Amino acid sequence: MKKAKRSIEKNYAKNLGIQKYVPAIDLKKIPPEKAFTILRKAGYDINEEQSEEIMEFLYILVKLTLKEFFAYD
């Protein structure tokens, strides 16, 4: 299952054409079940696959934000 999540993240970023902009930062990730529960509790009518896609998108945003914040140019 862990391998499948990595492939989702890589495919998502690759499909958007932003893979070259996303730094290789390891993040502590929220377990998919917990993310699904949190999103459902917040009122989002989604399934587990959609919650995983949302979380992968958010991880990409976090990585890009960290890259911008800590970049020394």
C-alpha cells in the first residue's frame, strides 16, 4: 500500500508537469484513514481515493512552500 501511495504522488505531479519543481523533501504524512476521517468530519463528501488525492496535492503544496521559504538565492 505504501508503494501505491508513492506512485500516486509521482503520477499526480508528473501528470501536472510540475515534477521538476517539487523538491525531494521527506514529510511525515498523516495516515490515509485519519486524513479521510478529518476531511469527512470537516463536511467534505468524498471517498477514500479522493481524500488520498487531496492529501497528495497538499503535500506538494507544502513541499513547494518549504522550498520557497528556505531557498537562498
